[in-house]
Amino acid sequence: MGEPMTGATDTITDRAVVLHQNRAVVGLSPWLAEAAVDAVRNGLLLQLVTPADGSITYPLEVLLAQAQGQWVVRAGDQYRDGLTGLPLHWDGRCFSASNGSPTGGPLPTAVPWSGGLEIQIVTLHPATEALDLGASTEAAVRALTGNDPVGWGVAEPVTERWSRRELTSFCRTRAPAPSSVTIVGGKQRSALLGVLTVERVDVGVREQLRLAGPPLSEVDEETVEALAEKLATTVRSMIVTVHPGRSGGLRSSTPSLPALPLGILVGRQEQALDSEPEMVPGRALGRGARRAWWYRVDRGPGAPYENLTAVLRRYGLSTAGQGAG
């Protein structure tokens, strides 16, 4: 094929599945999720093409990362990567990198700590009939919006009203296969979108929540601190970052600086530690085997990512995949 088709049609080659969307906001629709699964199954690259003034939702952004897909932005007769701004060109089989600097212009000078909050929470449950999912999701959404989640579903728009009982039942019927659902909460300036993944692991059931929500300016820092205290005795970890390219769960195609880590909660590890990393002061929450540590990595002595890395290494946690692009 010489050039990709335009409009709502798709291009399929021996290298890629190229999906064209002309909407202002592109979400994780059922057919797009299915196309991603088919692309991965067939060893093809998934590439999503949108207009330059378009946005993608956080659940779709997560899916593209998991499927090793790519967001392609079309500006006239030019193309660029929607996350990095690097120029792309159609080589007849897929969009590939072009020589040159980012076409979206220089990175904006962002106000420190501007942009949407992102929260990643990992909880480990015993695999029992008493399993109850969604508690950490409720707590995080309430902290950021003041209300319970609005709903959940396997794609966007979500189809189910929020119910921890029904969510748990859905995941149980799919076990031992993993489940991944979209979470919706808040409205207007406090809107948020998230992805909840539940899977069986050797020691139980792992529940991982990723939320992209309102800007930090809309949420008191005391609220984040209170959330850490509430979850300290139940979760394995919580990482809070601020991303200048997101707001209300939407990602703009304007190139932006990466997310900055704000804080990390480390709790219920296999080996309880009674002291904080040497370079990063922390605050103990709880006692005994349930003791957790909360670290504000935005406060010296090192840069936020240096502090976060120090905490992760102290507890033997992986540094891969932390933060957001």
C-alpha cells in the first residue's frame, strides 16, 4: 500500500493495523479494544491516527502502552508521535520515525506541579471466597472527587453503575484469567478516568488501580496525605504523580514534560522494615507487621525521580514502569 486510507477506514498491512479516528476525544471503545487484541495476537503494530487537536482518554493511553501501540497525530500532511512529538512518515507498511526534531515545537515551560494527578495503587488479597474488590478504588475516587465512582465497564463508555459486589462477581467469573475494567468518576473539573486490573498471582489476587484525575490545584495536598493514611494498612504500594499533559483523564497531543512523582506509600511488604531510605525522610503509618511508610519525594534532598528511585530500591521494588510518559 502506498498511503494509508483516510476518514474512518482502517489500513492493515503485514506490519501494522492502522486505525483512523476523527473525533475530538477518542476513548477505549469495544471495537478498538478488540482491534488491539487482534493486532497483538497477529504480531502486528497497533497505530491510532487522530487529528492534531484531538485527545485520547487515559484507559486508551494505558491500552496503547500495554499493546506496545502508538498514537499518531495528523497535522495537515505531516505526522508525529502523539506522546513524544517526534516526526513520523508513512513508509508503505506503517508509520515509522523520520529524521528530525519534534514537530510540535519546543516543550512548553510548565508551571511546577501543574497538570492532572495520577495515582497507582497495588493491593494483594488472599484468594478466598470472602474476596472483596474495589475498596482502594472507592477510597481514591472519594479523595479526588468527594463521591464514589460513577461506574465501570470493559470499555468506554462504561455500562455498569458502581458496585463493589458486582465488580467482584465479574472478576471471579473470569478467573483465573485476568480482568481489566475502566473506572469513571467525578465530573467537570474533578473528572477522572482509570483502569482496574485484577489477576491471580502465586500468593493471591493482585488488584492494580491506575487513575488519572483532576489537577493538583483542585485537590488539597492534605487530601493526598489523608488517602495515604487511610490505605496504609491495606495496600502494598501507592505512587502519586502529577502529569502536565493530562487533565480530567484526557491526554492532549501537545508534547509535554514527563510526570513528576509527588509521593509513595510502601506498606505490607514481605519483609517489614523499620527505617526509611537513608536519603529520603519518611513518615511511619501504623504499627507492627502492618506498618507502612509514606514518603513525599517532591521534597529534597534529591530531585523527585531520584528520591522515588531511592525508596523503590530500599524496598527491593521494581523501578520499571513507574511514573508515566
